[in-house]
Amino acid sequence: MHPNHTPQRAVEVHQPTPIPPPVVHSAPVVPVQPGTQPTVASVVLPDGRVVTGYAIDPARPEPVAAKPAVSRAAVNVALGGVGFLAVCGGLLLLTSFIAALTAFIGQLIILAAVIFGGWIAVQVLSGSGHRGGTTVNIRRAVFKRNHFHG
């Protein structure tokens, strides 16, 4: 449809209803004896309004129930369990440490055997003659020792 041909609707305008101001009653303040609370209390607010209501006793906390005594047997069982777990953990760590130390010593023995075996192999395979070393002829040394020049 064309905008000029739209049907007209009646528009209702709603006006807000004003709230009447509160009626201020000037009630006299009732003196209260110290240490007592009246059954109905009235309070005058700074703007002059009076609020009246029942007095409420302050909430008292419930008395704390005495804690039940822990039996000595329960404490001993708990401490024994903790001690048992500590010992088991320590034994597990000790076993692991001993296994690691044994493996390390085994590796050192194998390394020493390889180095010593290699040194022996080099000595055996290098040849039978002594090159550059000092040779001592024991028979001649014995003979020279017993030979007296005189």
C-alpha cells in the first residue's frame, strides 16, 4: 500500500499518575528505660517520618558443642599409617638408588676392562722387538757383578 493510504489509528496517551507525598505525622518520641526494649519501637527519621515496628531480639549464636575427644587408638593408627607410607617410600627410593649404583659400578668395570684389554692388545700386536727401550742382559750383569778386577 501507499503511505498516504494507511488507515489511521487512534492514539491513546497515558499520563503518569502522581504519587501523593507522604503524610508526615509528628509522633512524640517515647523515652525508653535503659536495658529494656519495648514491644513496639518507633524511630523518627531525619526527614520527619516515623517508622514503627516490633523490636527484635538480637540473634544469639547457638552454643558451640564440645568437640568429641579423639581416641588415642585412632591417633596411633593414623600415625602408624603415615609412618608405614614413609618407610615404604624410603625403601622404594633406596632400592632405586642401589639399582642405579650397581649399574654405574658395572659400567665402570666394563670401561676398565675395555681400556685394559685394549692396552694389552696393543702390547701384544705391536711386535716382539723392543724399539727404543732399555734391554738388560741378566747373565752378563751377573757375570760382571761377580767378576772382580784386581
